[in-house]
Amino acid sequence: MENIADNVHIGELIAISKVFQLNPYQMVTLLENGEMEVFENKEAFFEKYGNKETYEELSDWCELNNGKIFTKTK
């Protein structure tokens, strides 16, 4: 199992939890289960999902000012 703490700072979880309306514990659980993803930059995100106007396969996504992108799948 991947160590989430290696990729995600607790401050990022707290900030993003407001967007997704989840608490940090719920977000960690979603990350562990693969229902939420973290991308280090736009290029990594575009590599997986492409550069489109809408992303039907995602229920929501958010980009932080440090370039990380968090996604939540449907």
C-alpha cells in the first residue's frame, strides 16, 4: 500500500476537504481505496485524463496553488 503521507500534506487535505465537503479522514480513506487521486502537476493529470472541457468520469476535481490536482471519481 502506498504511504499517502509521502504525497499529501495534512494542510492540503484540510484545504481540499472544504471543496469536496469531506473531512480529512474520509479523504484519506478515499485515497487508500483509489476513489480519489492526487497528481503532482497538470501534465500528469492530462496524461491520464486528457485536456478536455469536461471530465465525465470525475465527480469533482480541484487544483491547488502549488500545482497539485486532486480528483474524485464517480
